[in-house]
Amino acid sequence: MVDTSKKYYIFQEGTDVMFVSNVPPEELDGAIIQAFKEEVKTRGLDRIIFPHVEDLILKANQGDVVKIGGIDAITQREAEEEAEEEPVEEIDPENLPFSIKVNPDGMAAVLEIDQPTDSITREHIDAALEFNGIKTGLIEENIERVIREWPKVFNSIIAKGEQPVDGEDAELVMVKDFKDDLIPEVTEDGLVDFKELNLISPISVSEILQIRTPPTPGTAGITVFGKEIPATPGKDLKLQKGQNTEETNEGTRLVAQLEGFLHRGNRGELNVRPVYTVNGDVDYSIGNIKYKSDVLVRGDVRGGFEIEAGGDVRIIGAVEDATIHAGGSIVINGGIVSSGDAHIKAEGDVSVGFIQNGTIEAGGSVYVKIEAIGATIHAGRDMEVARRDGRIIGCDITVGGWVVTQEVGSENCPTLKIMFKGRKGQWENPDDRFVYNFLSTRSIKAPVRVVFGSIATEIFGIDPPLTISIKDSNISLENKFVGAKEIKQLRRLREATEMDEEQ
């Protein structure tokens, strides 16, 4: 039997709390509301009852089922509790117990105490940051420390900008290596293998010669005010494009357009030059050769024939009484065997296995593997005999740089003549130059006549080893032998001195 004396009922339907009035609305008084609150608290329902449940109860008709709570009541209660919190303190950013000072470059903000107080809050610091226009680079750890240890921390960096990172420069990387000169690599035992100089680099069609890594733009910096600081982009470089080459992959690859050999031009450009190749001897079956670029002869050059090339000339065999002129350099793996009529002329260097009679003219240096006998040699730079047992006998030599050999002269041959002229012809004023000239030898077997401008001396009867040095218009003899390692160091010194003069 239903208890009609009870004026209301509370029950749960799923997650909802329901209320049913057993009396008309006019009988729902304060006593009923108080009894309802005590029952809700006793039953542990107070957290899921709507905040304004009294209004719902007072409006309930007799017998109506009214929802007075549920899970959604928790959200409503929290929202009302937040709304009932005390209002935020109104902060005057111009009247704070501290100040924020920013470096002139805008890269750092420092909090400094002006008037120590009991405490400060994060809201105080935020108001000061906003007032000073500081937007980026906040150092939260330092801000928390200022608040926590206030007023012990007298000043602290609370914001920091980021410096720009400049971009990296472009880079050029050679894929195909080649030698820029004809200076042979001498082994520790003083030998040179002229067959393995690798002076010419064969190239295939579409072969990659050089790779360009583009510059990077860098990373922009930012001030504590949020202002961007532009970075300096890296410097760009162009591929060293020359003849018969083309740029691909948006200017990051330099490739060959034809088959040939790699050559570096006077301005540093990379060229692929086609090569005229003779697979045997240059004789009556071939005739004289005149070619605008490089020439390769796999055999010998017989007497009476001529080769004129606009580029380099390489001869695997020997040269007789022939004439060879090259706009580049000349390499003769074998040697020159002549009755005196061989004439070798190159704008660059000349490298030969040996020379017996004949004439060599080189705008650069002359390198001989074994020996030079009875020859006339004119070199714009140096004349060097590479092997440990190498020698110069009865020659007439004119050089702009050094003469380096192990042995000079022969008892059965005429006097060896050496004239030092300097790189640009006769020395105009030797006293103003710092120059080393060497006849570096371990053995002297015949007189050697040395001429330097108007100064001359004849060397004979002096115990080797011997080095001739010319400095300040004087020829001095030193009883020592300048080895390959020391000559290499002196060559570097000479190159550095010449570079300074040109600048």
C-alpha cells in the first residue's frame, strides 16, 4: 500500500535522478525543501543534483516526474563554482614592484626588482610582458624561479630571442679527378713510372664531371618582440662549365656532351676535348698530324714527321728526329733518340723518359725520368731529372727556375752549360728578388758553367754533394745535397712568394 502521507519521492532511473511530488505545488513549502536536501545528502546524491533544484521542485505538479539531477549536473556545478570565484585582481602594469628591461637588439629581456614586496604572481609577470610587447622566447623555468624565490632573485633573464643562422655556401665537388700539372710522383726509392702518370682522364658521353650543392637560405632569427631577423643566405657558385659540357638537374650536375678527355682551362673551366688517336706509329702510313685539340700516339714518332696540336700530346713510344708542337703539354713515355734534329716545343710542361740530343722548349717545366745527354733545353720554369741515378751530360740548359739532378757531367763530354734567366726572361735587378736556384747533385764528373745574368762561374774539382744557391747577385756553393722533400718545401715557398708578387 502506497504511503500517501509522504509528500515526495526520489528515485534513480539509469544515471538520472527523478523527483515526484505527492502534494499540489502550493503545499511544497520550505520544510519539504529542507527535508529533501537532508535526504539527498544522506543518500550521497548531492554531487549529481542540479544546482537550482529548489526551483524545479517548487514548480512540480502533483504526480509529475521531474528530472532533478544526473551526470550532466556535475558539469553545471563546476561551471557555477568557477563563476562564483573571486574576480581577478586588476593589475596596473606601470605600478609593479619590478621592471622588465630589454636589450637594445631585442634579444633578451631581464626582470629586475624595484620594490621588494611580499609576493608576486604569474599574472603580474604576464601583465608586464604584455605591456612591454614581449611575445616570444619566454624562459618558463626562470619565470617560475622568480615567483618561487621572490624577492631573493634580484634580476633574471626571462625571455631570449633567437639569433639567425646564416646559410651554407654552395660547394663544387669534382667527380672525375685529374692532375693539373705534369710534376711526377716520385716514390721513396726515387723511381717514377711514366706509364702510370694518369695525366689524361678519359670521359664518356653523359658522364658526371662535377656536382654542385646549392647554398642554403639559412634560418631566420626572432627578437623577444616577435620581430623576425632575416638570415644571410649562403653564397652561390656556378658549375665550371666549359667546352662540350652541359648543366643538368637544375644546375647541380655538369656532364660531358661527348666522349673525350677532361681538361681544365685557363679560367678554371672544365672542358671535354676530343682526342685524335693513332693506334700505331706516326710514319708514312699516317703522315704529319695537325689537330686543334689533343693527340694520342700509341706507338713511336718516326724521324722527319711532325705533330702540331692545339691541346696536349701524349706519345706512348719514342720520338726520333721529329718535330712536335703542342698548345698544351707533351708527355713522351719512352724517350727522344735523335741525331740532333728532334724539336719538342710545348706551351706547358714536357715530360720524357730520356733525351739524347735534340731540343726541348717548354713554357712550363721539363721533367726527365732517367737522363739528358747532349740536348738543348729551354724551360720557363724548372728542369728536373727524377730518378736517383739520373744525370745531365753535356747539355746546354736555360731555365727560369731550378735545375735538379743527381749527377752532372762526364769526363768524355764537353762542359755542361746552365743559364738561369728567371720566369720572365733576363733578370733585371736580381738584388730585389728572393730566389733559390739549384744544381742539386751527388756527383760532378766534368766542368759545369753556371751563368746568372752577367755573373758566371765554373764548377769543377769540388767534392759533392753540392747545391748552388743564387741570392743577392751572388753565386754561392754549399757542400750539401738538397733532397726531394726539401725541394718540395722550397717549391711551396717559391710559389707563395710569386703569388705575393702578382698581387
